[in-house]
Amino acid sequence: LSQDIRLSSLPDADIFWVAGVNLHHADRSYDTPRNTYGTGSATERDFTTRRYAVYGEATVPVAPRLKLTAGLRQAWEEKTYDATYHGGGTAVSDARDLSDAYTTGRLGLSYAVTPETTIYALASRGYNPGGFSDYSTQPADSVPYKPAVNRSIEAGVKTETADRRFQASAALFFNDVKNNHLLSYDPATYVTNAVNADTRSQGA
């Protein structure tokens, strides 16, 4: 279930702004009646996510051709994980929960070189909360992975013909992610788990 309630400025307003509230609730299961190699073990996993957020953004003229954009989002998130691991005639239960509060946002400048051409620069902070692996087969596998923090910078140009029939854009970007969420496969145990790793990407 997702619900977003939003207020915004009119399309022709001198100052663009938007503000809203977002609610998200998700329940899912991932069960394996037996593993690939036929040991007869089974795993039952249930995941729940609840997220509440408020956000706002505005673009304000600060000079005849210069505009400032600033946005902020505050979110609160709760996750639960319940599992039962079967094997050897026994069943082991595992229950865990996570709660997190985090702030994300972006700040940018745009300059109209001509009425048809704009250059811009944008810096932003993203956040991906921690969680639980889909593939845990024992309590040791279900230790939560850490949240990821993304810092990104983008600069570019956008242009269009005077009649607005044709448009073109180009950009440079750089992303630096601490504790990014990746999947790791262990060929000795045939287990896939979520792991944290720092990553970077850049390009044009």
C-alpha cells in the first residue's frame, strides 16, 4: 500500500514549490520448501516494511537568469523479519527488527545562458535503509546489512530550438556510495547473501 498526498504551486507560478506526505506499507514472503540439492530442509521467511516521510522542494529565482533549487525529505522506516528454518527434524525460529530515521535532499543552481539553453549543477544525498537478505538459511545469515549513503554530483546543459521541436541535453555525473547493497555468492555453501561494499561510478 502506497499513498502520497501532495500540494504544489501552479504551473505558471514564478516560484515553483511542492510539499507532501508519503506512506508505504509492504508485506511479503519468500519460502523455499526444499533447497536446490534436495536435503529436504525448508525455510519460511516473512518481511514487513513500514515507511513514513514528509518532503518539500522549491525553485526560486535569485537573479534575472539564475535559479536556486533546494529539496529536503525526512523519512522514518521500520522493518521486521520472521523466519523458521527446518532441517534434521528440528525447526529454528528467528525474529529481527530494524528502525531508522534519515534525511535526504538536493541543492542545485541553473543558469539560463539564452532563453533556449540552460546550464546546471546539482548535488544530492541519497539513503537506502538496511534490511534482511532474502536467501537466509540459518540465523547467522539473517544479520541485517547496513544502510547505504549515496552522495552524487551532476552538471550539464539542456537546450532546445526556438520552436521547441527539438531538444538536446548532456551531463557529467559522479556517484559515491558507502555501504552499497550487493549480493555475494559462496560456492562452498551455495548461499547468496546481501553484503555491504563501497562503490563509485562516474560518466557522461
